Amino acid sequence: MREIAVVTATRAEYGLLRPVILALQDSPCFRVSLLVTGAHLSKEFGYTIHEIKKDHLPIAAEIPILSGSDTPRGISQTMSNALLGFSAYFEAHRPDGIMVLGDRYEILAVCCAAMNGRIPILHLHGGETTQGAIDEAIRHSITKMSYLHFTSNEQHRKRVIQLGEQPDRVFNVGAPGVENAMHLPLMTKSELEQSIGFSLTKRYAVVTFHPVTLEGEPPEQQLYELFAAMDAFDLSYIITKSNADAGGQRINHAIDEFAKSRSNIAVFDSLGITRYLSAVKYSAAVIGNSSSGIIEVPSFGVPTVNIGDRQKGRMQAESVIQCQPNQEDICRAIALALSDSFRSRTKHVKNPYGDGDTSKKIVSVLEQRFSGEIDLKKTFYDIDFEI
């Protein structure tokens, strides 16, 4: 039986990994352990390790890494802490492989530690593009370190192969977020209302906004444009705060200040996956620049207003409305999302990120490809093309 250590640093990442963790636990081939780090261990970001403990999942280690600063130097310090902390863990407790998701800077450092320790990396959500965020470069870097790749659709599978990875190590399994959206038992609207302590009798939108890390303007500037647009509509709003990105602390401070004088807004460090998806299910729209608006929300038939370039390049369902990060265009997009004609179209959109059985597909691949001999040597897969 091989041990797979699953690394999680943020609330959103854990919610996506959760069904895969549960499926791995049910396999006779694997023993699962969790390495919990990053924002999970920070009171500022909701100390979301509590959500993992509620699920009674096997936490092997809590590895604190956050520097306390989201400046470029602070982010680099966090990455340094992750490299040192996980190197020490891998030296003392060597798993047979680590599973990571996506594109965050701390996960890149963890993968460097695993690579140096010759521990195979199993990577989810490679091959995607987010042109407005530093995540773009991080994601592709993790791809080149990884042993097996699990992509969210066929286009992304082809991109990973284009990066030189052997096709027989790259698998289109769909997105685990779609699996959550389709199969996770959710709250009733009244249960949700009671759980969050906020009235949902009028129409509301779910809002999540992260810094756009590859643009030079202050991280709050686009957020203020969104605030002005929100005030233009007779809606209530459930806002979930930014993760520990560069500029995230300033974003979260601005959100708190905006909500302080408005009774139609509820702000949360973290809702947890069940409350978050329940809130999406009953909402009039999801607004912001989070990947969940692109990947999970279309499965509910709910419109998404996607602001700016943070998610630019991701494949999008027809329920996603793209807009520029200024008040006028955000208002246009929200008005369209709330219109009866657009909402009727979103009810039947096809989600390009899979059919809801991602974890089963991942475990099936691992049982076949991660139970025998593992050779970490990789040859570059060349594709014939003309420039």
C-alpha cells in the first residue's frame, strides 16, 4: 500500500481536493495523509484547518509557512519557509507521492522540495491559462516537475502534452469542483440563512474578488469599481474574502470598510465548501474574478459575471459574462446576468469541465499507474509543427 500525501494551503483548494481524498481513502491501494499549510493555519484567513478537522481526515502534519506579509518580499519569504519546512518533513517522513492542485506560489515551493527529495508529484488542473495572474507561470512550472497529470478538459490535456509531457502520463478527468457541484449534499435555503445569520429573502449575489497579480495598479482599484457597481443594484451580497495572494490583505481590508456601513452585505473569511456551494445554488448571480465562477458555477445554471483579466484564457461556459474592471461595464454585465432572458439560457448550459466523476477517474488511473515501478526520468515529447 502506497502513501499519497495531499498538500492543501487554502480553503478553496481543500474543497476541490476533498472528493479526491475521500475516493483515495476507499481504495485498497493507497494510504492517504494530509499536509496542511498556508492560509489554513492563519487566524487572519479564518483558520480553515477547522473545516478539515470536521471532516475527520488524517492530518499528518501542520506546517506553518506564512510570513505575515503579502508584499513581493513577503511572498518570497513564505515560499522560502515552505521550501525549508516541507524539505524537513520529506526528509523525516517520506511519502510515496504527493498530490497537489493548481497554481499557487506556496505549492510551487512544496513541489521544489518534493522534486529535490525525488518524491513523485501528482498534479491536478495543469494546462490551464490565467493571463492576469502570476499563477500562469507557476502552474506550468509545476507541470514540468510532475510525474502524472490530471487535467480538467481535453484542451488542457493537449496543452500539457504541448509542454513536452508524455501523452500516456496525462489524463483528462474533469474538474473536482464540478463533482462537488453535482453531488455534494447542499443546504436548503432556510438552513443556509440560519447558518450564516443573514437574511436571504431578497435576491442576492455571491461575490469573490482576488488581486490581479500581473497588473501594476493598486490591488484595490478594480475592487472600488466593483463596489460602485454593487451599490447600483437592489441586491443583497454575500462576500467571501481573498486568499493569501499578493495584495490580498489590502483587498480584505477594503471589503471590511465597504461592508461596515451597509446592511445588505455579509462578509466571510470562509464559508466552507458546503455553505459556499449552497449560497451559489440559490443566488441570482456570482460576481468577481474567482475560478469557481468559471468552473463550478455553470453546473448550477447560475450566471457568472467575470471581471477583468485574472481568469483570462480559461475555457468558459455560455453562462459566463466577461466584463472590463470599470463600474460601467460591470453594471452592464450584472444587468444582463439578472435579466430573465439570460437566466433562462443559463439553465441548460454545458459545463466544459467534466461530468462529475473526477475522483473516480483519478483513483482508477492511480491504481493502474502508481502501484508498480515508478521511473522519475522523463523524456521530452516533441510535437511536429511549423512556425
